[in-house]
Amino acid sequence: MRHIFINYRRQDSEGYVGRLYDHLVQHFGSECVFMDVDSIQPGADFLKTLEEAVAACDVLIAVIGPQWLTITDEEGNRRLDQWNDFVRFEIASAIKQKKLIVPVLVGQARMPSPAELPDDIAALSHRNAVELTHKRFGPDVEHLVSALKEIIPPDPSFKPQADTEIVRRKANALKAVRAELMSATDSPLYVFRVENGYFPVLGEGNPDANIMFIGEAPGKSEAEQGRPFCGPSGDVLGEMLGGIGLNREDVFVTNILLDRPPDKRDPNPEEIAFYTPYLDRIIDIIQPAVIATLGRYAMTFILKKFDLPEKRGKISDLHGKLIKAQAPYGEIHVVPLYHPAVVLYSATQKDTLRKDFEKLKTFV
Ligand code: URA
């Protein structure tokens, strides 16, 4: 079962290909992605083996970097002009076998014209290309993955997994933020936290989550346990997530304030000003594709942070809307939602929240 064949030149695009491979494996499983010729037995006819590998795939991804077209061998001859150049051979084989070919441009490479290519791969120029950039790698690759999911038959037994390396790096970065917050004695809520034996609540869930929820502030049980949304509001959140096929572990959940304010009161401007730079760092680490805000405090902060035209809007108008925003790591969506506490005693409001959650399904 080799559905995706990655065709690339090591010298030209290796930095991108490793990351691309990790993401494809994460979504489709390692069984489904074929990248290297390492598995060719000594003495085997490697062209035949490559032809068979191409035959077994649904899609060939041709990774084209800045030197793809011009790279030469030791004698100064262009690689692409050689009959047995494996990059050319695999693409020619995919064209001959009428496979779907997706050119993926990396390192600001451009799509070659037919005149620049040997005849047997000239048709590559007509294929619609996708661009991957390091800066926007997450969203760019997600775009490619969504397109591939339309083409590749789903394997019901495969459960997509977060890339362990990415998760480890992000989890460590979050730990470092937590350690800083723990000893931030200048926090307006530090004394209250220490006097009550509370913990800061940085957030919890998948450090590489696609969807991030931001609530208001930890309550008593949250501060006692150091975990967000573990009371009745958390039950509602869990129920809503379950309704769209998600668990708490699939998403990341945090708050505008990362310590409990006294007397169940609303966050004040001084507290918001103190904690939101930490929240900014959490967002930059996780790099979610969607930020779902729970309640008006989180909504206002996020709409202002991304300087969105809706920033002065009311939650009653904006709830359930998918609003595009530009994060430093790429385009994301902001989805304002009512706070789960609001729906605790109203079946109608709960229904509204349930319907609004449906909007997140596209990102699951
Ligand atoms: N628990 C949280 O962690 N945040 C809220 O906003 C409400 C309850």
C-alpha cells in the first residue's frame, strides 16, 4: 500500500522533504508514503523497482527546489538530461502510467516551462503546483494534505498521529513558559495564588493541536489542579467536542488569564495585560490553524490581536463565524463561541453552541 510517492533531489530540497514526509506520515501512516530507494535490494533492476513503486501509488509528489532544473553531475552534465536520472525517470514513469502528479515548489523555486524539460517529462509543466514555504509550512502542508485526502482512499484502521518530534519540541517549549510563569512574582495574581496553594493554569492538550480553545480564567478547581476547564464548564466543553468527534486530548485548551482571579470576578485590564503576552507565546508555539474563543474576553483579545475588522463586534453577532486572520506562521481562522458557562442552564443556548461547534468540523 504505497499511495504517495515523493520524488525529490536530496541536494535540492532535503530540508523540506523531511518535514513534508513527517506530515504525510502523520496523516496517512508510514505504510502509505514512499520516499527513498533504500529498500531496493542489491542487484535488483532499480529502474524496474522504481517503475513498480510508481505503479503502486495513487499520487506522485514531485518536489521542485531552486536547483532542481539546473543541477549537474561531476562532469558538468545536467542531471535531468540523463536517461537514467531517477527524478526524471520516476516522473516520466508516472506520466506514462497516467498517475496524478502534484508538483510541490520549495525554496522559492518556480515551475519549469516545457522547453526547459526533456520531452518525456515536459507535460509536468502543465500540472497545477502547490508551494511550501518554511515560514508558512504548517498551513501550506495542511492545504496539500486536504487535497490529498480527497484523492487517496481513506484507511479506516489508520488513526492520524501527531508527529512525535514536533510534539516533544512544542511540549518542551510550553514547559519553559510554564516555569517562567510559575516564578513570575510580578504577576498581579501571584500573591493570591501562593496564599491559596494554587497552581498557574497554562493550558492542556495536544501541543501540536490544529484547534486551540481560549476561555476566560481558571476557577477554583482549575487552580487547585493546575488544569483548565475541569468543572461544569469543562463538562460542557467535553460534550461539545464529543459531538464533533474530538476528545480533549486532540485540541489545546487554555485561558486569557493563566491564574485564578479572586471572588469569581471578571478579568481586569491589568491582569489581561500581564497574562496575554504568555498567551501569545503559547499560540506561537502551538501554531493552531483555528483559534476558537470561549466567551467575550477571549474573543475581544484575539480579534484585537489580529487587528480584525470585527474587533469591536458583539459576541451575539459574531458567534459561530469563521473569521480569517493572518498569524506570523500563516493564515488561520478565528471562531468566536459562547462560553460554556453561559449555556449551563439554557437548552436553547446549548443548542446554539452545539451548532457553532459544527463549524469546527472542517478542521478536524
Ligand atoms: N474554567 C476555565 O479554565 N476557564 C474558564 O473560562 C472557565 C472555567
